[in-house]
Amino acid sequence: QSVLTQPPSVSGAPGQRVTISCTGSSSNIGAGYDVHWYQQLPGTAPKLLIYGNSNRPSGVPDRFSGSKSGTSASLAITGLQAEDEADYYCQSYDSSLTVFGGGTKLTVL
Amino acid sequence: QVQLVQSGAEVKKPGASVKVSCKASGYTFTSYGISWVRQAPGQGLEWMGWISAYNGNTNYAQKLQGRVTMTTDTSTSTAYMELRSLRSDDTAVYYCARVVRDNWFDPWGQGTLVTVSS
């Protein structure tokens, strides 16, 4: 049972918009800690996608965006493409320890 | 470019220990921490702990306290993670990652598969 809760799976057709939620509590996201997001393509190491709630590293397309409100955060992907099919993880702090969400598998239909 | 290169796959028997290395290049090693994260087959990411490459301070996940030790060798810009008393449920891919500012991880090493089997 992860401290941060993500839906196990989401799906969308090419070109559509999908969102992935990351729900925490008052001891982690709600305490003001930033949320970061990672993309893990099949068989590869995770890659930083969003840092500090809503910032994209260089090279990450602006189709990816992040937001945070209260005890939750969200990752939005617009203009869905086949290569976006991957697992997505949120990450934050809780009681001075790093915590991850359980991960969400995105399927592009 | 900033890169973390990990040691190769390991097969260990239950009760044994494993030590995984993570060699950093492309940045000042002592200016960042290193976290270790593992991923059991078909499962999500599990944070194992963090070490400061500046002063060696560590912070371990509670469930691994007493079995895990993280160290660094600043002369070779290499971080190490040793896990003792291995069990079958320690079978996983182990990743190192550079910890940037407000605790985001970038980049990650390529991963090291550790298989624990009798």
C-alpha cells in the first residue's frame, strides 16, 4: 500500500488528453512538499518528467504538464502519442522520507 | 553529460549479501546526494535510502534498517549499496539516482538486476 495513491491504469486514444492523479495526505503533499513525476518506458529506467510540481526538464515536450492542489497532484498529457505508453510515478516526501505512488500504466488505444 | 553507470547483474543465495556500485560522471560528485530505489518484478518503485556524497550522511527506509548500508568513494565518484541477509523478496532491479535540490531524481542509473534464489 503506497503512501501516495495513483490509479492503476488510464487509457486514451491518440490525440486525446489524459490525466493521472496522485493523492496524498496532510503529512506529505498537503504539508507543502513538492511532487515530482517520472516516466518509465517498458524495460528501461525511470526518467524525470516533471519536477517541483509543474516544471519540465529540458527535452520534455510541453504536452506534459503538472499541477498540485491541497493534498493532491496531477499529471496531464495532451495530444496523446503511441510513444507515451508507459508507467508513470509520482514522488514526494513524507516524514523526511521519500515516497512514491504505486504507479499508473498508460495505454494508448 | 551527467551519467550514472551501475555494476552488472548478480545472482545470490538466500542469506548472502550483495554490493551494487554506481559510478557517476559529468558533474561534481560531492555536490549531490545519491538515492537508491528498487523495483521488484512487475511492481512499483520502492525508495531504499539516500546518502550525501558530501559528508556521507545517510537516511534509510525503515523496513531496510539494519540490512542496508550505503557508502561513497569520492576518489572514484562511486556510490555503493550493500544489502545483507538476502531473501527471495529482495529479487528486484536496483537503481541509483542523483538527488537534485528539492529531492527530485535525475538522472537514474541503468539498473542492476539482483536475483535471490537457492
